[in-house]
Amino acid sequence: MLLKTSPKKETILIIKHGALGDVILATGAFAAIRAHHLDAHIVLLSSPPYSKMLSAAPWFDEIWTDQRAPWWNVLASWKIFQLLRRYKFQRVYDLQTSRRSSFYFNFLRNPKPEFSGIVHGSTLCQTNPARNKMPTQDRLADQLAIAGINNLPALDINWLKADYKIPATPYAVLIAGSSAHRLQKRWPAKNFIAIGKWLLSEGILPVLIGNHAESALLAQIAAALPEALNLCNKTSLGELTTILSAAKFALGNDTGPMHLAAAANCPSIVLFSNASDPYLYAPKGEHVRVLQKDNLADLSVDEVKDLIRLNL
């Protein structure tokens, strides 16, 4: 049976499905929303990996999981319909602003709550025609300003850290993977191997991280760097945050874990091809440096070494 009343005087819904980099960049918005609704009951609707990750965050009273099933899956759609009608929300912050999350406006109880997003005709609609040309944090700040929330705080993911025995020797994290369907975003494996060998000669342990989809790539690199520590698919996001926070630096492609590195205050060097725009998609942080070539194969090992030397 659906509840007809909210658990507190004010009940707020935040929608944020992913992906990893976007979720990390949204943490400042999460904190700002909590500060603005200090005594409210705040519910987060997220996708499975991030609902689990954000369960340790200090901003939410409940976290609901959206499997983002295809629309033809009537049972899954009905479950989301019921979920979104569980409470009578006073305000909804759609930080995903996708077709799916915008459509969820139709599932909410009548009269509709104040809705911060891009749904035409909603009370707090972000109509800025330049929104899709803004970096993520600027776009979120613009959206929340319409809702009366200003001054998003700096990113802080200390809450995500998990216990992990970090290496005793100085180490650097190499993030050689990226989305499997956008291989043009990857610097060649041979170049990561060359950097790894150079690091070893400098007394710095290369630590390789990645997920299951990148296991073959990291196995190739690890085979050429037997002294390296290969943690592919062996750490949680919380453990990885701890590892990154103590690393001398992280070097990697335009991929989610580099956002984690930047937010963990790890000096970060991010490699971009012409497949994405660093103005829009680069990780944010005081210690982030970007190198870009239209074709990453044209980015030399020496260029990367020179930038690393400036940050060591």
C-alpha cells in the first residue's frame, strides 16, 4: 500500500542515475541541496552501482534504486511508478535531465511538486539555451540557482573512503582503460608500459586499476611490467578512493575513475583525444592537468613524462 503522507514536514527527491564521473561532479550539488533543505527527508533515486556507492554519503535519508529497464518492460515501469508515488514530494531535483528522468515527472502525484529540471512547463525549469555547452558543475549551478540554491561547495569524497592497506612504497596510479565502445579515448597500451618502466626506474610503483571489461588490456600491460601492482577488478570504489588519495599522481584517459582521482585531491593528468571536449568533460580539481591530441597515438611518452615531472 502506498503511503499518502511524507515522513517529515518536507520531502525532497533527487534523481541522478550516473555515470561515475557525472555522479562525482554532482556531489557538490547534493551537498548544496541538503544544506538548503536541512530538516527535510531527502530521497535519492539512482542506478544500482551508484545507489550502493552513495549509501555512505551524508546527504540522503533514503536511496531508491532504478534499474532503468526498457520501457516495454511493463512490470519494471509499474514498480517505478509506485515508487515515485510513495511520498508526496514538495520538490524534485532532476540532476540527470535525461528523457527518462524527465518522463518521471508524469509519475509524480498531483498536484505536481516544484520540479527542477528541463521538463517544459515545470515550475523550476532550466531554460538556459546554453546549458548543453556548459561544464557539468556550471550547468548544475545554473539549474540550482533557479531553485534558489547558490554557491555549490567544493567536491569532497572523504565519506567514500574504505579501509585498504596501501603500498608502503611511493606509487602512481595508471588508468589505461575507458569505455569499451570509445576506444579512440585510449592512449596506446605500449605508452602506458613505457611510463610504467620509467616510473620503476624512478623508484615509483605503477598501480594498475580498471574494471572487468578492461582486464585483457591491463593483463597486457602487467605482463610487460611484472613488478607493477595490478588491481584490475580487485577494489571497490571506496577502496580505490583510499588508494588514489595517497598516490603521488594518477595518469589516465578520459574516464570515470579520473574524476574520482581529482575529487580525492590526487594530482591528476588526464589524456584527451578529439572524441571529447576537456572544457566540458575534464575532471575538476586544483591539481588536474590535461593533455590533448586529436589522435592520442600522436601524444608522445616524452610529453607525458615532462608533465609528470612538473607534478612530482
